Amino acid sequence: MRMRRTFYAALVYGTLSLGAVSFLLPLFWMISTALKADFQIFAYPPQWMPNPVVWENFKRAIDYFPFWLYARNTMIITVSVVVGQVVTAALVAYGFAKIEWPGRDVVFVFVLATMMLPSQVTMIPLFVLFQRMGWINTWLPLIVPSWFGGGAFNIFLFRQYFRTIPNELSAAARIDGCSEARIFAQIIFPLAKPVVATVSIFAFLWTWNDFIGPLIYLHSAEKYTLALGLRAFQQYSSTEWNLLMAGSLIVMLPIIVLFFLLQRYFVEGMAMSGLKG
Amino acid sequence: MAKMTKTTKRNLVTALLFISPWVIGFLVFTLGPIVLSVYYSFSAYNVFQPPIWIGLDNYTTIMDDPLFYKSLYNTVYYTALSVPGVLVLSLLLALLLNSRLKGMNIFRTIYFLPSVLSGVAVSLLWMWLFNPDSGLINLLLSYLGIEGPLWLNSPYWSKPALVIMSYWGLGGVMVINLAGLQAIPTELYEVATIDGASAWRKFWSITLPMISPTLFFNLITLSIGSFQVFTQAYVMTSGGPVNSTLFYVFYLYRMAFENLRMGYASALAWILFAIIMVFTLIQLRLSKRWVYYQEG
């Protein structure tokens, strides 16, 4: 029996380690390439370790971009989207979870139904709409829609959470003459921290990595996001893989740091989206 | 509607205020565009001149368009190889991680991390990994005495390359599976053990039925996601070589924003919507045979 257990443990650890190595190798190769000298990138056979180690590649990549400008642009867009989604999804969810009104459940079905619609269907009319409004080559098409409902799935997550908060809490406040807006802002919303974390993380990831949105709407280089900047970088330095890998690493870095700081919320958020679905 | 009491009326007004951002957003950014999109799909429209009604022309042209079939084939090919692989591998990893051994958190972190990375940076990384002469993948293959293919430069290997890349992002699905496994009540296994059930039997009779709703959810969301694959093809292959990675949404994007055939692209979008709906409905039908929902 004990031997069987040891064998079982060895099998589990063996398989997982093999898989883990293959999952980490791409990142290792990325770092290794980012530190290689120009002449070493295309050495044959390919070299595992950079020799010499060229830290300067990161500085060169940053200047190439220009990284700081695009990082600032991406940050402005991302933060505006995250705040918009959290605030308006929570407001809307409160209206569906904590107030009784006729037709509530029918309207909520409509909210859920919008999740079935692929974004490609509305992509073209939205482009035409934003063009009419003179919003092409501005960040507004990427930000403003987030401030109107914050996405059906986020509304759903907030609503599910609000429903677990006992109604006595808001009822007591109502008797004390508290307005509905204050009950939301001071009692219910502060209790929903786990959902705020989940929604913020996924909104952040999605906006930070988004490519097709900026590709359609941003045309002049000084408005670019990091994703678009990286793409432009690729186009005019298609063989300088050490710089391209350094640039890609810098773009990924905020996400990696966030992942290690908030891993618990990443995991809980993932699990939440799967189990409630 | 019957006469409302004063409280009901007040509640209705307050609730409408709360949901007003969604109502406005729904009308302006969803319902309006849906109506317009239907209209465009029956029109010739290049943005600069007003749309001209041409009836079903876009749809009939699409039915004779070889690139429509090509892009549909590429997308189905990609989905058919990517989704089952991700489903099986992520379940396998979740089962291993669910064993109560030490150090599982470290493995979970390692497998989960790549899935939160995506977009252009990841596409560039895999472009480099698949480089035929200087990339990691052919280097590893050479250790096994295999001369690696041209990957992204070959019309035969470009799609498999993108499929392999999609496996790297299975961590999110794995975490969802793990949460599903951990939600299974341990009493079920205890009772089965007392009855002398083998590990294999427990997997087929307890684990699989209990986790089947999660698997079904993953199947649907993954399939819809992989039907909309775009960034990889745009950045890594520009749809080539010889249109071997021209995926559906990429073709739609090209029609709309490179050729300015907005009407044609709108018709493509509605066909995509129909395909996704039919696929989902078929899966829902089939799911009655294999997905087990607990009472209550």
C-alpha cells in the first residue's frame, strides 16, 4: 500500500514537472533572447545562454518604441475602462439585485442575452457611429462604452454577489431614512470587494492586451497603445529579435507583477466565472 | 398593468435610475448597431457614400466566395484541434493538481501564468519560438533527431503551430476545472471507497458526472473564443502563407477595414453569429446526453 502511494506520488510529480518545464521554456527563451548580443541571435546551432549578457537591449527597446509614451497612453485607457466597468456594472447590478420592481427578471434576461452576440456584429456600425462623432483617432471609442453598463458578465457577477448580502442590512438603513444611493455607496458596494477585484483584474487584462480595438480606432503614432506600438516595432525591426523580445517582456511585465501580487484574486475570479456560468 | 402602489412606483423609478447606464448603453452601443448591421448587410456601403440597398446580393456573393469557404475551413480546423486538446489537457492537469500532495500551488502558478499573458507580445514570442532556424522548437526537435518543419512559413504547418500555441494558454480553463473538482463533496468518494470502488470506477462514476457542467461551460466558451481568433494571425502570419491562416474574423476585418466593404463584412458577421448560435444549440441538445445536473 505504501509503495503504491509512493509510486503514485512519483508519477504525479514527474508528469507535472515535465509539463511545468515545457510551460516555462518559452518564457526562458524569451528572457535569454532579450539578453543576447545582435550577432548571437542567429548563431547556429542556437545558443541557450546569452554570452555576453547585454542588459542594454532593454534600454534600446524602450527608446525604440517610444515605450514611456505608449505606457502612459495604455495606462490612461486601461484605468478609465476599469473604473467605468466597476462603477457602472455595480450600479446596474444593484438595480437588479436589491430593488423590487415589476419586469425586473424579464429585463435581466435581456442583459444576459447580449452576451450571446459576437462583438463582430456591432463592430462595423460602432465604427461608423464613432466616425460620425469625430471620435476616430481618439481614445473615446475604447473608453466610453465601458461607462454604460460595464459589460453584461460583470453585471451578472455583481448581481450574484449582491444577492448573497442579507436584505435586512439595507432595510434597516432605509428605515433610518437613508437614500438608495447612500445604501449602495456606503453599505452594499464596500461589501463587494471580491467582485470588484475580479472585475478589475479581468478588465485590466483585457484592455491592456486588446489589439483589434486600438488597431481600428487609433491611427497616429502618438496615440498608440503598447500593443499597437509593439506591432509597429515589429514592422520596422523584423529581425532584431533580441530587441523585440526585450520589448515584449517589458509589455508583459506589469501583468506578470500583478499576477504574482494578486494571484489569489486571479484564481478566485477564474473559478467564479466558471462555476457560475 | 394594474395600478401600482406608491412604493412600487418609487421603487421602479429608483431602479430605472440605477440601471440607466445599461439601458442607454444597450440602446446606443448594442440595439442600434444591431439594426444598422442588418441594414448594412443588405447594402453596398463604403463609409464615404450612403449605403445602397442591394437586397440579398452580399449573401449570395458570399455563397460563391472561395475565400469565405477557405476562412471558414481554417477556423473550423483550428477550433477542432485547439478546443478538444485544451479541454483534455486542462482536465488532466487539474486532476493531478487536485491530488493532496505538497507543492501543488507552485505547479498551479506555473501553468496558470501563461494564460494571463496574451495579445501582440505573446504572438511575437511564439513567432520567434517557431523560427525554423533559430527558434527553440526546432532546436528541441533536433535533439530528438527530427528536422523541424518551416512552421509559420509552411501552409501545412502554420495552423498546427497556432494550435500548439493555444495549448500554452490552457491555464485559465485548468483553474476552472480545479475549482469544479474541489466543489465535489468528499462524502461521495468516501462512500464509494467503503463499497470497494476502484480509482478508475470513481473517476467515471463520480468525478466525470460531477464535473460535466464545468466541462460543458468550457467547451462552449472555448469554442466561441477560438471561432473569433484574430490577433495571432494578424501579427504572426498576416493570414498566410497562401491564406492558410486566413481565419474568419480576420477575413471579416480585411473586408471591412482594408477593402471598406462594410456591407459585405456585415453579412459575414451575421453568418458568424448564425454559425455560433447553431453550434451552441447543437451542443446544448447533445449535452442532455452527457451533462449531469444535480437536483435543486
